[in-house]
Amino acid sequence: MKLEVYSIDGKKNGKSVELDATVFGIKPNRTVMFEDVRRIQANKRQGTAKTKERGEIRGSTKKLFKQKGTGNARRGDIKSPLLRGGGTAHGPRPRPYNFGMTKKAIQLARRSALSLKATQEGVMVVENFDFETPRTKDMAIALTNLGLEGKKILVLTPGKVESIYKSGRNLPGVRVLESNKPTTFDIMHAEVLVFLEGGLEELQSQLAVDPAVQKARETRVSEAQAKIEAAAKAKFEKKLAGAKKTAASKSASKPATKSTVKKDETTVATTATTKATAEKPAEVEEKPKAAPKKAAAKTTAKKTTATKSTTTKASTTKKAAPKKTA
């Protein structure tokens, strides 16, 4: 990766600088970056926070009122955490917050931060600032010419240059450091990294890694990630198969209820009827023609007269029968 070198006037001077791929071209390890930033911020903490607990407050230990019968909370003396002016329950105690990381992890975090800035186009190379005397105005003009006005800038110099440091220390958002001293937090906090020509070479010589070693390290990391993903996938598939197996065993062991039996019988009957209707050919039955309404009325009248005549005959025969003598 090549970068153009700019002059103080904000113009390209025709030079270009090659960035080391092991410093500015690696895959950023965000986990290590986070841990390093957390370490830096934790090491800045004083750890002197302290509150008084119940036993450290001056006052009487007399119980203010009896335990039961008053309706109040079950508190004892006036130093109770329930009362205003009482002790703090489980308050902070002075303790160290700092923790350490290995040297390799810190360097990896710095290289990851630099690579991330390079991908975000947050790296600029400028020829050396020739400030004879420290003046804040000269530094402000140079940064405006470079188009960096109003941004958070980290200027990295080759060694300690007093004139550049004093010129930039009073500008808001501008910080000047030696090129071999920026931490991961300093790199990530800045929007643009402004390297002076000698400062870039000094930083790359400090953080550069053998390309073969870097490649082997990246392959190891990718293989480890692939193994973790494969193990997680196998675990998920095993869990899914077990769930399916238990569901099948539960459905097999569950006894059939009356409603389910009835449903099965009805389904069998319906399927049988549908099959029978499908196999039989459709038979067309000829229905007899309906008689007219008048003829039907005549036949009903004849039937009623016939029944009346039969009943009258039967009654006359009963009357005409002779009585038996004793």
C-alpha cells in the first residue's frame, strides 16, 4: 500500500511511501484491541473510592424503638443504612483496577488499530514541519492547508521535536507524540494520524513482523475459528436430533383416546365409501311420471267410499244375528 507525501502547503510533493503490510495491512483483531483499550483506561484509575459503612460512622448503638408493634421497619440504631446519614451498605473500597497483557498481545492490538485506520483512510504522511520557533499559529495554518481543521489529529514525530510539540499542544483536538509511543487508545481516539517522514519509518521498524511468521499466525487463527464453528454446528445438530427423537418416542408411547379412535373409524369409513363410489358406474334410474292432481283426488275419494261401505255391512250383519236360547 502506497501513500502520497504532502508538503506543509497541502500539496503533493511527488514522493510516495510504502506502508508495511505486517503493520498496516493485517486483519484487525477487535477483541485484542478492546482488551488493550480497557487495560489502558483501567490503569489510569486511582482506585481511591471509599464510603463509610455502618460500623465506621460515629454515633449511638441504641435501638431507637422496639422490634414489633410500631409498624416501622425493623431497623436498629441511627447508623442503619435505611436512614439518612447512616452507613452505606456494600459501598466501594480502595482497590487496584489495573491488569496486564502480554507484550505480543499489546503489539498485535497496536498493529490492528493502525491497519483499521489505514482501511478508513485515516493515515497521512507529511514532510517534516520546519518550525524554527514554536508558534501555535504556524501549526494551525499547516493543518488547515492539509484539510484537517476541526478534526481529532495525532501528529507522530521522529523523536521528540520541541518546536512541533509546543506549537500543537494548545490546539483543541491536536496531540503530538513520538512515533514509537502511541498506544491503541491514542490511535483509535484520533480521526487522522499525521506521520512525519522519519516518524513512519521509526514506527514500522518497531512493529514490523516477518511476513512468513505473520502468515503462519493468520492461518492458525483461521483454523482455530473454523474448528470452533464446526464444533458449534455439530453440537447444534446433535441437540436437534435428540429433540426429534424424544418427540417421536413421546408420540409413540402416548395411548389412543376414544375421540382419536372415533376419528380414525370415521376417516376409514369415508375413505371406503369414496372408493366404492369411484369403482361403481353411475346408474341412471327412470322415475315414474307423476299423475295429475285431479286423478289422485278421484282415487282417494273412491278409497274412502269403499271403506265406508265395508263398515256399514259389518254393522248390519252383527244386528241380524239371532239370539241363543238357554
